[in-house]
Amino acid sequence: MTDENTAYQKLIRVIIIEDNPYMREGWSTILDFNSNISVRNTYGSCEEALELENFMHVDVVLLDIGLPGMDGTEGVKELLEINPKLAVVMATVFEDSKHIFEALRNGAIGYLIKKVSPAELVNAVIAAHRGGSPMSPTIARKVISSFNSRGNRSKNYNLSERESEILQLLGEGNSYAAIAKIIYLSVDGVGYHIRNIYRKLQVNNKSEAVAKGISEGLIDLE
């Protein structure tokens, strides 16, 4: 029994919140087919999920935006108040900048469009769990375009050499713990530098920092 519990804890525990039952079933089937992922439950609304689910035992949430009642952009904040360690990935038909940035500002770490392929969906969940910021290419382009349109490209952000190194590693999808091992620094030390990066770039979370880093040429994608 202990071995089974230990094995279960190593799985990426996923909750799906999506009002379309066919979409819920499809995503659940795709993700459960992967041996590293376990879909704990699926819900048709944020209210239902918040009432019935214990989010302290969840790793990743796939969250739709256009939900009945509380929409996904509000739901992100509610979920993260319960468990700040959750990796919330938005999955939606909305591709406009307003929804994208509202979700990211509220704490979402990724943004996928619903026509994402099965392989992309699985990879996004795994990347989110590992500390990455999965984003569909069309969404990433909109984020970058939005930052470019603000005319900040020539701005000097005064990142230190260490901060630039950490921002690059964030852009490559590394978690705090992975960065700490790579640069031989404590996780708390990495967190300190990342807070400085957020302040200097004037962003609120990792997704925004990575998007801005790419748009400003601070992250090398080669």
C-alpha cells in the first residue's frame, strides 16, 4: 500500500475545469494515457471545483476562461489563494490580448488555445509542472507583439550578469530548483534574483518576465 501511495505521489496530478463535457472527456483521456500524469477530477465550473476539490493535493490545473458563473481569469486568483504552488494553465478559444494578459497578471503560468494537439497538451502539462511557461505559438506572438508595441525595446533594464543568466534559464523552462543547481546557488538566492528581475522588468510573474525577455532580446532563443 505504501509503495502504491508513493508511486501515485510521483504522478503529475491534474484537474480540468471546462464547461464542455466532450472537451473535458477528451483532455482527460489524452492526459491519463500518459504514464506520468493522473487526472484526479474534472469540473464544469470554477464554483463546482472550488466547492468539491482539495487543491492542496493538485499540481496542475487546466482552466477554461469562458466558464458559466466565475470566469477563468477570476478563477486563477481563487485557486492560487488556496494553493500558491499550483501551476494554472489556461486553455481557451480566446486569443485576444485582454484575456491573455488578465490571465497572466492573475497568476496563470501558461496559455493554450483549445485546438492544441494531444502531444502539445501533454507536453504543456509536463512543462508547467517542471516550472516552465507553456504557451501556444500564436499566443506567444501576441504577447511579444504587445510588449513590442509599448516601445520598450531600447530601454535599459539594468539587469546584472547574474540576473541576465537567471532570466535566460527561466526562458529555457527551468524551475527555481533546476536553476539553483545549474548556477550553484540556493533556491532562496534564485528567488531573490528573480524578484529583482520582476521589479526591473516591471512584470508580475514568470510568464510575463519570459515573454518580455524574449521581446526585448534579453532571452536568446537559439
